[in-house]
Amino acid sequence: VTYNVAGKPSRVSHFGLGAFIETNINSGTDGGLYAEIIRNRAFQDNVNNQANQNDALGKGSLLHWSGTSQSTKLSLSPDNALSSALPQSAVVSGDRNQSCGIANPGWYGISVTTQPHQLSFYARSPTGQATTVPVKIGLYSNDYSKTYTEQTMPLKLTGEWQKFETTLTPSQASSNNNNVFAIKTTGACRDGFQVNLVSLLPPTYEGTVARQDLAQALADIKPVYVRLPGGNDLEGNNIPSWFNWTNAVGDLKNRPGRTPTWTSGWNTEGLGLMELMDLAEKWGAQAVLGIYAGYSLNGEAVPKSQLGPYIQSALNQLHFLLDTSGSWAELRSSYGRSEPYKFDQIEIGNEDWLGAAINTYGAYRWAAFRDAIAKEFPQLTLIASTLKNGVEGAKAVDDHMYSTPNQLFEFTEGMDSTSRDVPIWELEIAVINSGLTNDTDIYSGPGRLQHPTLIGALAEAAFLAGAERNGDIFYSAAYAPIFQNEGPNATQWTPDMLSFNAGQMVKSTSYYIQYAWGNYPIKQIHDASPSTPTNSSHIYHSFGSNSQGALVAKLVNANAEQRTVKVQVGNGSKLSSSGATSWQMQGKNPQQANTLSNPNAIVPQSSSSGLPKGASLGSDGSLTMTLPPYSATVVTLPLA
Ligand code: AHR
């Protein structure tokens, strides 16, 4: 195929890579991106998801906790609550003359490293009488045969809750994740102790509360936008479980959390509103803030007459994040952040084309939020979650697409003729089904993927190429979901961009495609005409110039055979190889995936100087390249 590429750009590209942080899907934030090691740290987890769904505080439990000795007795106590947000705590008691203690196995295990870990917990005397309870605190193998770190602490307890803090620095790392954190009395248990909000944090990503490897992987894709906090988790399974931002800011002691949408445990909201905003900022990205729009997943919509408090909450949330002075700015400052956050887009609702949502979004919910927010925050672009059924005045729309590889390849072929009316943000997109089993339902059929495959990632690359070369109307795209904890029953949705356990992380083929688009962005679009149409060549392209004026060529070969392509630049321009860079991902098996047991099956190659293998520049300044079978290639070449 020969591509005749315009030497001069025709349009500015607004396209910026997105990342979508949906809280708690696949134990991906609590248990994942949120670095907290202790699971059910404030005794809030639902037992078998049986919490009263209308009770925002749930029932709580001792799930994931155990006694450190046979004689230990653990009980859940509603007495002497630490706070109204964290009403239950654990009383550790048992045989008065034997040692007693409490242990936690983390989120499907604990990977012990030799870095300093910050420990904090609250404790009181269960009898209310002043007493000193000497305890040992440490990280151990789960049969206690190995001690990685242990400290003795005299807990001087009274009837009041007190916060205890220390640093635990293991002297050796673990070779597996079968480990526990424990607090146990050094001697006789006597009256025992009462604990709550037990938190153990390893070193985190750049001063945030995020797990280093996961947050770094996201930083590395260089997202321009970060959509947060959901997704379905924004909506909640029912109205009382909506993402109420006021419960997701401030001291952890005052965050009640809520019934989760995805997992059976509990959303701690420890990775709360400010923590998510801080992360987006550290990544150099702007948040696209999801605003709850009065609809939850059980099909209930807040009636028009009762929408007022939800709209007011959204306005308060925006004042809290954006104000430079006044009481909301002061509250934010009191939580440690004086500067307002900077973002220009919010999304009202999530997927309001689905289910019963469609009946009320266009009818009254969209307009009610639109008018109130536009009045107080005219600078914000309000993204609608659909344009269907009476939605008016939307300046942008978020469209989602889950597909098979072929569905996505076919879709990309029509992208050049997308209507230019309303900017499109594709803030959830992924190949989720192999397409090999011709499932009538790609969500529940046998072709549903467990992990991103090579061909799926190439289809996503073709989509990103289409979005980028139509970047005058496609403003962003984000893979969804990102995180997958691979612990038993931890996953509700596959495939995912990054899978992990307590100590390991795997970058999928889809991750690498996101990396390429984030790291080799374009600013301006160069029109290109291929000598063979895409639908018969199965080679997908995008050409643009970057901020230095170099040509960035992205080419996706979805064929099982190698293909030769030639890139000729018009307008008297020539390509030059000095300062050229390249990135390429390829593989022989289109169904290949990277997994925890085979993490490096497909790994791209990049070069900061020079063309990829099989590429050469002609004396006329044209580029000829052999694209390997099943490959994505990005080449950056100065334009002379
Ligand atoms: O990404 C997983 C889910 O898919 C999101 O929560 C929802 O918005 C979509 O249906």
C-alpha cells in the first residue's frame, strides 16, 4: 500500500489519550491502585453481600480477620464507636492467661518488601479502664514460621480511642504472598484490646496513596485525561449507594464508605475524591469528573421533584474542587490542598442510554444538572453520557464501545465520515470478545476474553488511529476497565489492561497500545490517501505532526502476513531519518495474551534513534517499511 500524505497539516487534533479509573471494579482500587494492605480495615465489609442495601453503613463484619492463637476470641462490637462513620470495631479477647491477637491476610495475600511501611491503628481498652497491653506488631508468613519484621509496643490504653503509629521495615522480602499482618499480645491477654481502622501502607507513588507499580504504569502511558470515579460505581447499585463525594474526603475516620457496585465487600473510599484528583495531577493529566446524575443500577431514578439535593451536592463538589476562596476552598485547604484543582470537563451521569435511565435522562435529569452547573460554572464543558431521547445543548458526548476485534476494525473504517456536530469522548472502549465463537451476546458468550489478546489490541490500535486522524471531532478515548486483581473471585469484568496480584503486575497487549498512543501524540492531522482501501488491505493508519513538527506515522497490520507500505509526503516535503524514533509491537499468534504466568509473551521494541527493522528512506524522501504480521508500528521522522 502506498500512502500519499499531505506535507502540510489540514486540521488541529484535539485528541488526547484518556485513562478511566473506575473505583473498585475487580478489586482494582481497594485491593489494587489504593496501596492499603489491610483488607476490611474498619470492619465494614458485607458478609456475602447481605448488607441492608438501603443502609449506607452496611452491617459490617470480621471478614478477613482471624485470631493469632486458638484461644483468641474476636468479636465485632458496636459499642464505643470510633466515629459515626466507622461504627463497628473488633474486640480482641480470649483466655486471660494466654496470648491473643488479630491477623489480616491483606488482599489475597501480602507481598512483603524491605521498604518502610507506615502503620497506624486506633485502640482502646475494652473495659474502659486504663491499662498497658504490650503487643508485638509485625508481618509474618501465615503459619508464623517466618517473621519479616516485628516490633514491640506497649499500648497504653484508656476508655478513649487513641491513634498508634509506627514504621515497619521488614528485614527480608517474601518469596510468595502467603503472609499476614498481626497485632498480638506479648504475654497474657488479660482484658485484651479493641481496635479499628488498621492501616498499613508501603511506600506509595509520588506522595499519593497509590500502589507504586500500578500508578507508575499509568503514568507511563501519559494520559491527557483521567475519567473518575466511574462508571457503574458512580451510580451505585441503588440510590443510597451513589458516589456521595462528601463521604470520600477528609480524615479516614470520617469516611463511611458505601455498598460497592462490583465487589461483595465494601468501598472504603480511601482512594477518595482528592486522592483520585491528586493522582490525575501527578500523571500530568486533567480529570474528567463523573457527576452522579440521579440514576442507579437497579433502574431507579430520583424523581424530578427530589433531584434538588443531588444537584446541590454536584455544585458543592465543584465549588470544593475549583474555588479559590470561600468556605469550600477553606474546607479543601483544611484537608491539605490550598490550590484549586484544574479541570475543564465533567461528565453528567454514566451510560444513560441503558435500561430505564433513558426514560429520565433526556426528560429531566440532564437538563436539570446542565442548567444548574452551566449557571455557576460556565467555563466547564458538560459531557452528556448520551445524546438520545431529548438530550439538548450537550457540548460533548461520551460514547462507549465494547466489541470483538472484527467489529472494531469495521467500525474504524467508517470513522472518517463521523458527523462533525458534537465532540466525541470514547471514555470506555475495549475488545472484550475474541469473535471466534460468533456469540450473539459478546458479554456472556464463550468468546469473552480473560485477558487482552494481540489481535484485540491491534483492533484497539486501529480505533485509536481512526480517532486520532479524526481528532477534530474525537477528543479522547480510554481503555476500560484498567485494573484486575487476579485473586480468587476478585474479578467481575475481563479483559483488563493491567492484571496483578499482591506483588506482581502484568502489562497487557492493550496496555502497550495505550502506551504508544500516549507517548507519540500528534498535534496536527495530515490527510493521507492509501492506494488500497483499508477494508481490503487491513492496514490501518494515522499520520500527524507532533509538537516538534515531525511526522508521526502509525500503522497497524492486522494480516497474518507481512506487508510492505510506502509513505510519500507531498507539498514538497521530505522525510529525514536523522532524529527518527520507532516503536513496534508484533506477534505470531493473534490470540496471544500476556498473563501472570506468561507476562512477557508480547513485548514491544522501541528505539530512540533510528527506524524499525525493515524500514528505509528513499532518496526522494519517502519511507518504505515492511510491517511484520500482526503488528502495530509508530515511526516519528523529522519533515524537511
Ligand atoms: O467498564 C466496566 C463498565 O462498563 C462500566 O462501569 C460501565 O460504565 C460500562 O457498562
